[in-house]
Amino acid sequence: MSAITRKEVEHVANLARLQLTEDEALQYTKDLNAILEFAAKLNELDTSNIEPTSHATDVKNVMREDVNRPSLPREEVLKNAPDHEDGQFKVPAVFE
């Protein structure tokens, strides 16, 4: 991995509309390069026998089964609506 230059840090700060002081630019350059060096160490590991995973732990659906069951009658539901038409809720137009 190539090192991040101070010019690149200043460019990204400009894109993010951040004003960095001289000290901050130097510190972020140093910090980001330290992160890249750590990430490069991970490339040294032999992962050929490691099965790829999408999650670190087993993910299970905790939702209940989707089961059909009776709902309220349409007329009863529409009684509570401020406005309805042709068996549907009527709402103000969003687009003109």
C-alpha cells in the first residue's frame, strides 16, 4: 500500500469542507498512514484455509412466521379515517 501524503489529506479535507490547521494536517497524515500500515499487516496472514463469512456470528431471523389471519372489516377501518373514497383512504395530493 502506498502512503498517504499531506497533500491528499488536505484534498480530502477540502472535499469535506474542513479547515485543518498545520498541526491537524500533519497528525491526520500520520494517523492515516498508521492505519494503512496496520491493514497491510493483515495481508501477511495466510487465509487460504479460512472459509469466507459475511458475519462474524451466526445470524438468525428473529421475526415470527408470516401467517395469514383475519383483519378488520374495511368499513370498520374506514370509519376512523378523516376522508375516504371508493373503499380507500383519501389523502391530500403530494404532487400537483
